[in-house]
Amino acid sequence: MLDKRMNDALNKQLNEELFSAYLYLSMSAWFDSIGLKGFANWMMVQYKEETEHAMKFYSYIQSRGGEVKLLAIKEPPQKWDSPLHAFEETLKHEQFITKCINELTDLAEELKDRPTMNFLQWFVDEQVEEEENDREIIDRLRLIEGSKNGIFILDRELAQRQFVPESQ
């Protein structure tokens, strides 16, 4: 059985993961609306990954005899100033999620909840990858400095990304 504080914290993170999915779905729609189908695809893959992350929390809470409590999901932004701005906001959001995961890990350590510590390690590793991916795209966007040809080439490349479900 999960400690009540851990159960509440895991439910809060479940909500954060659902908001992440909502945010990336909004970004996908925005990129699509400005004709950047590859960028839209990249964000759609992010949406699917974040939905999967939320379900990992959902399943874990239930597997430990906890109570899943679904909270209201706040409305995400609808527009960004540029592709670079959208990815800078993506990185900021992922840094926030990293902070949340670290706080969950701290709580699990405080409670000596080894199963939850083990569960969270996957997310710790995942956040390193998420931030690295965002930084790479930001660096490339800064290099091309709004060049339409550069954006077009990057858009074609981002269109190749595919969602691959995590193995359970």
C-alpha cells in the first residue's frame, strides 16, 4: 500500500503528465496551422509519449493499492512566436517536469519506498533524454536563424519521427 503522501504526489505527477500531453497536442495543432507538418508530427509523437507516461503513473498507483484521483487539466497555450519559441517553451516545461520527478524521488527516498524509487528511475533517465532532444532542436533552430530553407529541411527531418511504444 502506498503512503498517502506518496499517493497524492503520484496523482499530482499523473496530472502533470496529462498536461504535458495536452501542451504538446496544442503545439502540434499550432505547427500544423502554420504549415509545418514535420514539426507538428514531432509534437504529436511527444503527445503520445506523454500520454504513455501518464498511464505508467496510473498503472503504478493501482498496482500498489493506491487510489487514482484524476485532477482538472489546465488549458495550454495556443500560439507561439516562432518554432524556436515553441521549443524553448518545450525545454522549460521539460525542466519543470524534471524538477517534479526529482521531488518525487526525494519523497520516495524519505519514505524509504524502494518500489517507488525503482519505478521513478525510468523517469529520471527519460528526463535526461527529453531535455537533450529539446536542446538539440533549439541549437539547430538557432543555427538556421529563421532561414526558410533551414526550417524546410528541419521540418522534413522532424516528419520522420515515429512513435514507438515503450516496452512494459
